[in-house]
Amino acid sequence: MAFWTAFLPKTRRRLSKDGIHLEKIRYWSDALSRDVGRGGELLAKYDPRDLSRIFVRQPGGRFLRPAIAIWPIHR
């Protein structure tokens, strides 16, 4: 995965309590919940041909793949 994501465009996004927003789409993963409220921005890499595929680097350096959040998230 590291090789493949190396060639994807990247952007920085702020993680809010309702997830990460990219191109008017909201993404969420339960693995991100512990990082909500820490401030700062996370690196997001995405496939511009398929916006269902984004990869977010967690503060520890690992990439995870959040899903498109369809329902409101109340946390």
C-alpha cells in the first residue's frame, strides 16, 4: 500500500467530530475517534478518479482507509 499511495495526490484536512471532509464528501473511521479534538491537520491521500478511496495518515504514521459517512455521526 505504501508504494501505491506514494503516487496519489495529497492534501491536509482537519479532523472534526463528524469526520474528514474532502470534495464535499464526509469520511469516517472509528479508528479516527481517538484523534478528534487533538487539533492540527492530517495528511489525506486520494484517488481523484474514485473518491471512495482515500487514505488518512494517523499521527503514528500508519495509513487507514475511512469509509464515506452517509449517516450523521453523533459522538
